[in-house]
Amino acid sequence: MKETIEEAAKNYANYNEQINKAVQEAVKFGAKWQQEQDKKKYSEEDMLDFANWCRILDNKHHNRVITIQQLFKQFKKTEE
């Protein structure tokens, strides 16, 4: 069975519409994923606060031995 020009055009338009919807969904998914990744990062302000906190802690406890990993666990941001 041969396709008419009108049917071919309609099928092509439907195909393009499906592709466009898929691309839009992929972009939305990517944007949402990126937002979630950004929540896991520390801001410059967070890092400065952490450095200041370490300095204060070091001045209070000269002989205390603590790892950076332990400090990060204590200082880690909680989900808001």
C-alpha cells in the first residue's frame, strides 16, 4: 500500500511531535537531576564557615586528633 503525500506529511508530523516530547522530557529530567546534584555541593560560604569552625576547634583543643572525614561528618549539611 502506497502512502499519499498527505499521509506521509501527517506521519512525519506525528513522529516529530513524539521526538519533541521525548526531548522535552529528557531536558526536564536532566534539569531536575542537576538540581539534586547542586543540593549535594557545598557553597563557598559553607566552606568558609567550615574553615572558621576548624580554626576555632583547633584553638580550643590543641592536642585533639580528628580526621577531616570526621569533621565533615559533624559539619555536613542536612537536607532542608
